[in-house]
Amino acid sequence: MAQSNWKIGLPLALITVFMWAALPIALKGLLKHISPETATWYRFAGAALLAGLYYGQARQLKLRALFSRGLLLFTLLAVAGLLLNYLTYASGLNYITPGAAQIVIQLAPLLLLTSSVLWLGERFSPRQWSGVALVVIGLLLFFNQRLDELVSGVDSDYLLGLGFILIAAVSWAVYGFFQKKILARATPQDLLVLIYIAGTLCFLPMADPLDVAHLGWLEWALLAFLTANTLIAYGAFSKALAHWEASSVSATLSLVPVITLLFGALISNIWPDYIAAEPLNWISWTGAGAVVLGSALAAIRSGRRSKHALGPDEKIAN
């Protein structure tokens, strides 16, 4: 790693924060006009085209290694995990607010870390375990105004949306877990490009590509933003890691759910017909803060990294 320079790393990390924080808000607005399957297909098709052209021209793609005998099963499971993550995340946004989705999806890296402890022999420090506990407490505090409805099942649509986001978190953890095994013998861009191509093919039968014909200029802008989002966010994220400590980048990225909540509250006040903001009281904001702090504590490792430590591309890819 190059010498640490926060003057370069911090702006790049903040670009990633903005892109990931704005993603569910843009997706929520687009889902009023097209189905989750169609939106997801366009995101994969656009990413496959752009990433394939970029890495293909640079001759940096070596997809054959992913289909070797030792990696094929891991590749299939990683691809299936991220495809399911994209689809269920978009489906969940049909029923809950972007802010709530971003809070719940913070379970994904915690599930990955827990699986690494159970099956890869990694160790959790007391500080990381305190971070996990903070996230769980924060989730309960964040949804304090909805707990009765969720427990009783009165708001079935909201409960369904939370279920989709939980599946998205679990499936992303599956992707991250098997990506750890793949990256020893393949590059992150090889796996991501393969996932984009697989998503384009798998979601085509479920999508209606011609359904975008009725979209207005705003919806086209949202679709273009969502297509470019993953590529821009990951590009800025990788560059940030090249110029700044991974722990500092991880701590900065923990701000994503709070920024989403702020964006959502601002947009819903200015433009109430676009999205509805999550109803928040001071307990909810305390819970959101606990989730952010807990995520940062759990992600930042102390001491020497293990051979299976969280890598630079093992972040939530929605």
C-alpha cells in the first residue's frame, strides 16, 4: 500500500459514501415505474457492458480461472449470493423506506464476519463483539415505533419488506464468504464482471426491457445513475484504500445509513410525492447512531490481520 494520505483517501471514501447512500433513494423512486426485476436487469446489463469494455480493453480479465475445478463451486455460490442480494434488496424497497433498508442491510457485513469466525478460524476481539451487540441494540431502538406492529404482524407489507432485506443481507454474506476463498486465485474484477454477465442473463426472463419506453427524463436519469453507481462507488472505494488505511475507510463508510436517512428526510420534505421518510423520534436516531458505531467497531480489526481478513472488495454491493 502507498503511503497514507487522508487528503486523497477521505474525499474518495466520501464519494463512495454518497453513492451508496443515494442508491436506495434513487432505486425507490425508479421502482414506482418499473419492476424490481427490470431495474435489476438494467443495472447488471449496464455494468456488464461498461466493466467488460473497460477491463477487456485493458486485457485485465481472466475469467477462465473462476471455472477451474477448485473454484467452480465457490464461483457458483458467490454469483448466486450476489444475484439474490440485488434482487431481494430491490424487492424489499417496494415495501419499506430507503433509510430502514440501509439500517437493516448493515447486518450483512456482521454476518460475514460471524461466518468467518465460525468456519474460517478468524478471531473476534472484545471490541468487535461490542460492535455486534451495539448493532443489535441499535436495530431495536431504530424500529421502536414499529415494534408492536412488527411483532403482531399488523403491517404485513412492511414486515415483508424487512424480510426481503434480511434475505439480501444473508445472501450478500454468502457472496462475501465464498469471495474470500476465490480471491486467493482470482481477481475481484474477474468475479464482478462474471456476476454482471450472469445477472444480465439470469434476470432477462423475469424482466421487461421494453417497459422503460414510457419513462420520463427523471426516471431515465435515475436508471443511468443506478447503472453507473456500482462502478463509480467501487472505483472510488478501491482508490481510497490505496491512499488511506482500511480501518479509516471502513469507519467512514459506516456513515452510509445515517446519510441515507438525512437524504430521505430532506427529499421527503421538499418533494413528498417522491418518497416517504421513515418516521423517526430521538430513540430512532439514537438507534441509527448505535448501528453506525457498532458497524465501525465490528469492521475495524486490531492487531495483525489474519489470512482471511476482510478484503477491499468485501463491502455491500447493492
